[in-house]
Amino acid sequence: MSLDTLKLALAVLIIVIGVVGFYYFDAQSDLVRVPGLMVAAALAIVVALQTEVGRRARDFGKGSLRELRQVIWPTRKETAQVTLIVVALVITVALFLWVIDLGLQKAMKFLIGQVS
């Protein structure tokens, strides 16, 4: 068994201990239990980041943030315009489908002899 495997097993064990402790101390206030669980999770993350898998995950996260900074976000005006276009198209398609549905309903009533 490699050292990375042992570290990952330790991280899982820390999480399990945190969750078991969270439920074991059920009589305690959530102000005590939740931070304890968060500390266990943070400790498990720190241990897991020391492995090769953790290093790759950290590098992936850094790369994702770098790419996110390069995104050109739309302005407020552009967002509002696109939103209005989408809403108008949804309403148009809904009305079109409603008309088609009414037409099909009338056709079916005519075909089965329930002409009104």
C-alpha cells in the first residue's frame, strides 16, 4: 500500500469520525457540533491535498480559476436584453403550441363525431 493510499484512508477516517461525533454528541448544541464537523472536514481536506490526487485536484482548481478570470462577462444591459428575448420567445412558442393544441383538439372532436 502506498503512502498516498494511507493518506486518503486517513482523510476518509477523519470524515467518518467527524460524522460519528456529530451524531454521538446529539445532546450538544449545534453551535458546538457543526464547527466540530467543519474542523474534521477541513483536516481531511488538508490531509487529502497532500496526496498526488490532491495535488492534481488543487492544480485543476487553480487552472479553473485562471480560466474563469479570462471570461468576458456580459454587461447588465446585455443580460437584461437577452433575458427579455428569451422570455418573449418562450411566450411565443407557448402561444404557438396552444394554438396547435386547440386545432388538434377540434380536429379530434370532429373525427370522433363530437362536433360542437
